[in-house]
Amino acid sequence: MLKPLVSIVIPCYNDARFIEQSVTSALKQTYQNTEVIVVDDGSNAETKAILKKLEPKLTKLVTQENRGQSTARNAGILVASGSYILTLDSDDYFELSFCEKAIDLFFRENETKIVSCYANLLLEDGSSRLYKPKGGAINEFLYANRALGTAMFRKEDWSTCGGYDEAMRCGFEDWEFFIRLLKDGGNSAIINESLYNYRKRNDSTTSKANRVKYEILNYIYNKHKDLFKNDFEKFVKHLLTLVEKEEKEKNDNLNRTEFRLGYLLLRPLRFIKQIFS
């Protein structure tokens, strides 16, 4: 039986330091029928030099002006020949058996639309920790991304749901894409092994997204308001849980020793200001 072609799509923006390791992890997959497509999303000269060196090893190198990760992923998938797509961020890398185990899951579980795995989070201080996404169906994905942003799915499903939302340039675009991918049925399956290495960088897209997360959540909630209306009671509970969590974090910060010490040090200055105001 001929194994289906898997197209591994790697958007790259100014990642000269890590792109070669990322590409190598794609090229050396134990699964035998793959192609590797890199999309240069308007990178700097240093990164372009690395990509030029890697180009002979690639199936395709797509070059565009900087338009964001969603557009870069769509551009790569558009020219992909595979019936299965695996997205990969240019600063991360897969263990070599991921494709083989992911395709096996697709063939064993008919309802599967997305396959990801456990991830080894590589922190900037040199430490690491294990992250275990839970997967699931649309009712779970409405409230959190339960798969890795770098995941495998069918190209047909990508086309049917409209691809990545190119208006989303600040983050969470993978989660929103998965909502559309699953809203008409199917689920996300998780390989219970750490087969992905994810660099948690302070300047990552995810870190930047968390700074404007309420704007992005507002966009997602309104875009999919019919889904949230149909799950209204759970949606309200979810929002109240978010508020409760934020208040707890705020109170915890107020009670931190550093805050209390700062308050005591500034108290005399406030007193003097009141006298002279």
C-alpha cells in the first residue's frame, strides 16, 4: 500500500539561529514519504543566507514579504502536494518518529482530524518541562487550544474550513483554525509521547499574544458567536472562571513581599505629598 505524502510546512521569519535544526528534523523523519516546504516570510539577510544554503535539500522554498504566520502557513500549504499537512515552527523541532506515529493514528481512528503530541518545553533559563495537551472535540476546543499549534491535519480539511485566518497576526491563530476544523465533527488525537521540542522564548508569538489576549479572545468569541451561544451556560461559567483567576492573581501580587516592601518605602513620600498638596 502506497503511503500518503506528508507535506511539512515551515514558516520562517528571522530565525537564522534555529531554522537549520528545524529543517533537519523534518528531513530526517522515519516516515518515508514526505516533502519539506519552507516559507520565508520576509526574513533578514542573515536568515536568507541560511535558507539559501538549505534550499537544495528542500522540496520548495517560498519567498514573500512579511505578512505574518497565518499567511505564511497558507502559502506553504497552497503549494503542498501532500494529502496530509504537518506545520512546524522554525525555532522548534520534532523527534524523528512523529510523522510515522501520526499517520498511524489517522488510519486507526476515523474521527481524527488533528494529531499532535506531548511537548518538551525548552525554557530560556536552560530548564525544561513536559507539556501534555489533552486533545478532544469542539466542545473542549471552544475554551482552550487542546493541541499543539504545530500539528498534522488533512489538506482537504484545511481547504474546506478556509485555512488559517490571515487577519490574525498577533497570535492564537492556530487555536482559531482548530475551532473551524472541528466545528462540524471530528476530534484531535494526542500521541502520549514527547515528540516535539518547543522553545518557550520571551519574544515568541505566544508570549506576545498573551499581552493582548483579551483583544484576541474578543475577536474569536465574536467570530464564532453561534458556537458559544449554543453552549451558553458553559461559556458564562468559563468567563467567570477567567475573571476569578485574574482577581486571584491580582490579589496574590498585592500580597507579595516585594509589593508590601515597596508600599512601606513609599508611604512617607505619599504622606509628605499630602501635606504639601
